[in-house]
Amino acid sequence: MFSMIDAHIHWDGYSPGQRSVILDSLDRHGIKAMIAVGMNLKSSRETLDLSLIDGRVKAAAGFHPEQELPSTEEIEEIFTFLDQHAESLVAVGEVGLPYYKMQDDATLEMKPYEELLERFIVKAKSLDKPVVLHCIYEHASVACDLLERHSVEKAHFHWFKGDEAILERVVSNGYKLSVTPDVMYEDEIQKIVQKAPLDAIMVETDGPWPFDGPFKGQMTHPSMMRRTIECIASIKKLDETETAERIFTETKQFYRLSM
Ligand SMILES: [Zn+2]
């Protein structure tokens, strides 16, 4: 059995019943920890509370970019929350840029989102925490500009999508990316796995986000990462156990998890 860490999950997005089913089965699947990100202030609060109930849930707090910007008041409260709970939080996230929202609404201005992202990046650096990024395709370059401007070393591009040039920039800066179970059936993700060095790759579910292919119709469970890891090992022609161990160790170190 592999030891695994789900590097990105929306734990507060599951129902209480689903959460207890998942928690009861974690040991059986070798899941040692889950990085549970926050969507906004309320979600970050709930995620932190849930992390205090079960130590395998590691909370992060932030503001997901694929939604209307929060009020100035909420923004200030999120930053206060980050300061107040820095000891209990493992990262700042999920934060980033509204890629899909901009696809739907051509008039949406990116600038205010970029300014908020820069504030989160600066905060993550001052708290000495990794930053969890939702920055897709060309937005990953914008994020790299900001990260480089502030000499940030620990950044995680969750569910990374982007061309070779962006991938190279992310990897050469020492940042991490993560892949979801869709690597089983998405060519685009398989190509990223082929090009990225193993040490830059983490695995995640982004649960409760649902998957297709062999996972169609199933509740997203961190145990799905087993197939993800097998797929990564096969693409990279590496031993499965060694692949799992290296991903586990890198993820544990990146998020400074004690377990
Ligand atoms: Zn997410």
C-alpha cells in the first residue's frame, strides 16, 4: 500500500456524512493527510474548525478566484484570519486568477484580482507559508511574475495546465504542480506529467469535484490518487512504489507536515 497525501481538497465541500465515510476509510487507503483549502472567509473558518477535529485534515485559508471579488471588509477579515491562525494553517490558499470566469465574461477586469493575489502572495511570504494557486494557462505566467517579484520560493500550482514554456518556468523556479485523477483520461495532463520532473509533481483530488473516465459517477475520494500515481509511474516508466514514496516525501516536506 502507498502512503499518500491529497495535496488539494475542498473538505468543507463534502457533507458531514461524506466526511465521516472518507475519514473512516483513510487508513485503509494509506492517506496520511489532506491539504484542505478555503474558498472564502466562511469556508476558511469552517475548514480550520474541521482540521481541529481530525489532525489528518491540514487547513489553508484564502479566497478562490473563480467568483465575484469579496467586499473590502471581507478581504480585511481574511487577512486578519490568516494572521490570527497562522500557527494552525499550513498554507495560504486557494488563491489565484479568474481564468474560467473571464472566459464566461469578456468584460471582467483582471487587475483587481491580480492585486488581491499579490497581497496574498506577500502575506504567504511574510508568514513563511506555501501559497496554493489556481492559475491556469497564461495566468500561470502572471502568477510567476508576482512570485518572482516578491522572491517567493514555495508555490503550488494546483491542477496545473499550461504550455511547455510556462511549465518550464514553474519547474525551474522550484515551484510544485499537482495533478488530479483526470491524468487517466486527459492527454493534456499526461503530456505535462511526461515533461515535468517527478520531484515537482504532487497528487490531489480537488474533491468533491467529480471525475470522468473510470471514476464517472463516483464520489471523489482521496483513494483515487492511487490510480493517479500508477498512471504517473507508467508515463514516466518508473517503479510505482518508488514514485509513490517520492511524491509522498516531497509533499510532506513542501507543506512541512509533521506526522
Ligand atoms: Zn480547488
